[in-house]
Amino acid sequence: MATTQSALDRREVVARLLAGRDGLLVVTGLGSPTYDVHAAGDHDGNYYLWGAMGAAALVGLGLAQTQPDRTVVVITGDGEQLMGLGGLATIAVTNPQNLVVVVIDNNHFGETGMQVSHTGHGLDLAAVARSCGFSEARMACDTGGVEEIARALHAPASGARFFVIKVKAENPPRSLPPRDAVHIKNRFRAHLGLGTM
Amino acid sequence: MQLLEAKVFGGAVTGEDTAKSLDQGLLNEDWPSQLYRVLKAARVRQVSYVPDAGHSELIRLFAADPGVVSNVLTTEEEGIAIATGAWLGGSRSVLLLQSSGVGNCVNMLSLVTMTRTPLLMLVTMRGEWAEFNPWQVPMGLATAPVLTAMGIRVMRAETPHDLIETVESAATLAFDAEQQVAVLLSQRLLGAKKW
């Protein structure tokens, strides 16, 4: 299988996706995507995961089903999404139009020593999502493609969407959000006008 | 959240209705229907499941309910992540699974314990009462210890009456006290699988 390479900088990509984010609700997959989203600017509408590998897109699904008038963007990595491949099948069954999954794909497990991941061995996550039944699924590997995806986050859709953005394999300096998961949960819920106990 | 739920559940079954049906009830109504009413009264509006014969009637009732979103899962741990997202957005979720599926959930349970997110799991037990299939036994034995080891509160029902009261209590613990609760439905209650 051929592997798609890219010279895109992950921090610049994520910053571009979230520039002018308006009402977007953002769920992040553990590791680099969590740091990338935090580096782009902390926000009460961000829900950062520090663990639960494979959960990000499905947390996004549960949230999207509950907040149908808000766009939910999951920003995760190739390794994290690979652990939740079955979840793509589950998402596609209800196929919520307000859910967007964006995989920042560097072809590697960046957090654990840059071991080559399945996408680095040629697996095409967008093709998997398309096969599962996402309304739209495609890959970008240049700035033009990132621009299109950034605009798509604010455009109406007919169902769940899945975008893979290929980036350079590197570990930029970590930008760490709070690890206090209860705090992040309550902050996120308060952002939506929901109370605590 | 109160506003959101009041709006959504304007026409839903009330606690009073449930109490009445419980009083009149278990003799002339099957326990899955009672369970459905209890969960509706608890304002559940999302359900996730890996199918199990013991849950089939409840799955059917939820699927027919336009006020509840149903998610069929490829593996049980997905339901824990979905329930977490639902609570983030202000709604209540329940996860239906078989005891074998508890083993698939182990690491994902850290999500709800770390975030102190309400979790209500209804686990149909296999491998304990008149079990024909020995492959069900190891996870049947491990179900409660595994849940407990991950910090999940385990409750158990042996009879239909137990079950309704236990699930009512578990729903309060989960959604009002932000606890993570698994109710185990004994295989004796469900009846041994016919081969």
C-alpha cells in the first residue's frame, strides 16, 4: 500500500481549523491533538481527553445527538482513531449532520516514540469512513485542502463528515490543558448553560 | 438542564405514572415494559446496546420511541464514550449489554470515573444459572469483580420486582449523584437460554 506524505505543520493546521470557530464544540483525542487544540487557544467549548483511547469520535457522537443545533468537531489522531475503528460504523448508523471528525494523521504513534501506525503502512482512514457510510469522507495533504475543510466546518451537511489531514510527523512543544477531568466537564457543560449537581 | 429536559420530555411518563404502574403492575405487565417506564421516568433519552436476548424487548421499545435515540454498537465500550458525550450535552443515556461485554469496557470505564460522568449500565448475566455454554463462564465469574476493580458501583437483581426497584435506585444514583452504576440482571431472572 502507498503511504501519503505531507509537509503540513499540525499546529498550523489545527489553528486554521479553529480560527473564527464561532459556536463549534470541540472534542480532542488524547496526545498531540489535545495539545494542538489547546495551543490554538483554550476555550470553554473544548473537551480535552487525556486517556480513553478510541473514545473521541464517540464522545462526539453522543454530544452531537444531544445538541443537534451545534456543530461538534472531533479532532483526533490516526492512532486514536485506529483504536476506535468500529466506532466509525456506529456513527454512520445515525449519521448526525452536525458531527465532523477530523483526523490529524502523521502516520505514526507520536506520543509513544514515533512508531509507524497503520496509516503509515498505507491504511486510508477516509476510505474506511466512506465505506462505513459517512456522508462525506476525504483526505487533504496541502494548505488548499485544509482551507476547504476549515470552511466546511461552518457549512451545512447532509450527514456525518470525516476528514483526514496528513501532517508532518513531529512532536511540537507540548501545550497542556488541565488534567482535571471533572473541571473540564463542568466547564464545558456550563458553556452550554448546564449546571452541576 | 432542567429546562432542556422539561422541553424534551414535556409529554413523557411521570414518576407518579410509574409508581401507579408499579403498584398495579408486575402481575399483569412484563418486566421489560416496566423497565422501559422506569427509564423513561428517569428521563433517559439515549440508549446504546450490543444486542442480547435478555434485552431484546427493551431494545425494541426504545427503537419505537421517537423521544429516545438508539445506538447499536460494534463493541460495548463505545457506549461508555457515547454516554459521556450525551451528558456533556445535557442528556441521560443508558447502556445495555451482556456480561461478556463488561470485559470489553475495562479501560473505557476510566473515562466516566475520571470525569465523574453518570453511567447506568444494565448487564444481563450469562455463565451463572443453568448455563449450557462454558465459554460464558469466565466472564460471568469476572463481571462483578472487574466492574468493582474499575470503581463502578455494582447492584444486582434476582427477581422482576427487585429489578424495577434496583434500576430506579440506580438511575437516581447515576444521574442525580453522578455515580457510575452497573445493575446485573441475574440469569435466573432472565431464564436459562434454550438450546
